Amino acid sequence: MRENPFILEPYKCKALFCDRELETKQMIDYLNNGRNVTLISPRRLGKTGLIFRVFDEIGESQKDTDCFYVDISASQSMDDFIKLLSEAVISVLGKQSKLSAFFKAIGGLRPLVTYDPMTGSPQISLTYRNEEDRELSLKGIFQYLESHPKKVVLAIDEFQQVREYAAVNMEALLRSYIQSLHNVRFIFCGSKKHTMTDIFTNAKRPFYESTTFLSLNKLDIPVYKDFIQLKFREGGRQIASDDVDQIIKWTRDHTFYTQTLCNELYFNCSEEISARDILEAEGRILAANRDRFLELQRLLTPAQWKMLTAIAKEGSVDHPTATAFIQKYRLGSGAAVSKNIKSMVEKELILVENDGQKVHYYVYNVFLSRFLETL
Ligand SMILES: Nc1ncnc2c1ncn2[C@@H]1O[C@H](COP(=O)(O)OP(=O)(O)OP(=O)(O)O)[C@@H](O)[C@H]1O
Ligand SMILES: [Mg+2]
């Protein structure tokens, strides 16, 4: 059977990746012109996918460049950061068997690499005697990349996580090493807009004005529509234009959710896709997520859950503290509503979007929003 063309991972190949041509070109142009790039968008819109799309393009057309990718979302300390960055470097160098020079550069005591038998990905263990050793190790990695025989692009995904490291001003440390590099260009990527913006635009922070911003928006609807119809057609399935509109509308053109619905629909339908098939696929997705959503309900206060449900039923809300909205859903005092909104924005349960004219509040997870609507 032909593989499902609607991928649920950030990137597989150009043919299964919709558009982002302009962003890909722009990012490569910035990097080639010696700029570091900050890439920001809400979650699950396609930042990581875009990074791999850019890497793919660079791999094809710029043989003098090596690309490195590190996701630091799981890191809690500078040790974790060094470990993840080292593993990212080794996973590229491993193929080039230049590991001994790299070990020399990172110092530390007895660096040890093992390879995951299932995935083949490297895992490094490092120990340090003191803080100085640790900083030297971090500096060593950057110096190693600086003297790499090819140009280097290093993407650090979920960069806002450096704010969570206790006992070290990671931003200041990184900035001090990074600013002297000429051979290494950086992509700093993150979804927490507030934190990312503060890191790169606050005059009091070390990374102030050191990068060029690239913000990722939703996929262009007509382009995404064509892509969806084409992929169904290539798989021998027909879908009417109105029905694709329905898919995009129900998932709010939010890439991960649109891909998930298309993926579900693709393997569970006949050659002629009907509006009923789509409704059933939506139902299956909500049913599969139901337990997770009810678990979330147990983690929130009743007032927060009520607030989330109210926003979902409205679709989006521009003024959540407005009397009419509060009264309609009996949400309590304006102060309590403000407090709950703030806390749920921080927890990434509510998405705040500013379209230049107005601010809109949504339930962040589109499937949760559709589930809450039905309550
Ligand atoms: N251009 C695209 N074409 C097809 N599918 C895409 C595209 N971009 C993203 N996706 C889909 O959306 C999902 C989310 O993309 P990705 O993981 O890149 O988002 P992200 O912005 O990095 O999210 P997060 O902030 O949660 O890390 C992917 O798993 C994939 O299914
Ligand atoms: Mg990502």
C-alpha cells in the first residue's frame, strides 16, 4: 500500500512538505549573508519542519556547509545543554569519523560515547571537576565548530529553555562565545513568543539585536488546499473542493491539526471521499483524545475549565474580560477571569494572537477546542 502522504513528523522530504518556499529561501539568504536567525511561531505550525526543509535544501545545493540540529526542550541545566549539543555534533561528525579531535576540544573527564542500538543515535556522558571545566567544554564545542573545514549552520530548537537553567546566566555565556564566531551561523527557534522576544529584543539582555527575526504564519490556504487535493489524488482518492475547505476550517488551518485530520481520512476512506467521511474522521480523532482531555480537566480548576469551554464555544474571543462574555458563561469576577487567562496563556492552553488590529484569544489545542464545543 502507498504510504500515507500526510506526515505527522516535522519533515520527511520536499514532496510531502507543503510550500514554505518563501520562508526557506529567506532563511537561506539570511544565513548566507552572515546573519543569525530567530524563528518564532505558535506551537505545531511547522518551525522544526522548516528548519529541516532548509537543511535539506542546503544539503542539496551547498556542499561546503554542514548543518547541525539540537532540540534543547528536555534540558534543565548547562550540563544537559553541553550533552545535547555534543550529541548533535557527533551525529553529523560520526559519519566523518573525526571524533577524537572533537573529544579533545570539549575536554572534561573521560567523555564516553555509546550508540542507541535501536536508533543508532549517539549518547555521550561527560563529567567535570568544576564550573570552569564546564565552561571550557562549552567554549570548546563552539571553537571546534569555528574551525570545522566546512561552513556550519547550527539550529537550536526550543531555545527559550535556556531561561530555565538555574545558577547560570546561559544567555550571557552563549552570547559571549557566539559573537566571536565567523564560521558558524545560528538559527534560534522557539514557540514562547513572549520569552523569545524578550531574549532577542530587550536592550538589557545579552542577545539584544543580534539576530534577524523570521516569524512563521499559517500556510496560505489556497496553496495548502491544492496540496491536500493533490496528495489525495496521487493516492487514488477524490475529494471535492468544498470538503477540503471543511477540513481546513475545522482544523483552523493549523498545520499539525490539518495534517492529522488528513492522515486519519486518508487511510480510513474509500476512493470517493464524502462530507460524511470527514465528519466521521473528526469524530474518531476527538474520541481518541477524549481521555487526555478529561485528564486535563482534572488538572485545572473548575473556573479555568469553564473559561476554556467558553472560549471554545465562541471559537475565539477578543475581550475575555468584557461583561457580556463573562455574564453569558457565568465566569465570575473580571479579576478572576484575568488571572485565569494569564495562567492558561502561560501553560499554553490559551493562544493569544495579534493580527495587527485586534487581539484574539483561542483554545491553543484545536482538537481540544472542538471537543469543548461539544460539551
Ligand atoms: N509545510 C508542511 N507541510 C506538511 N506538514 C507540515 C508542514 N509543516 C508542519 N507540518 C505538520 O505539522 C506538524 C508540526 O510541525 P513542527 O513540529 O515543525 O511544528 P513546530 O512549530 O516546530 O511545533 P513545536 O513548537 O510544537 O515544536 C508536523 O508534525 C507535520 O505534521
Ligand atoms: Mg518544533
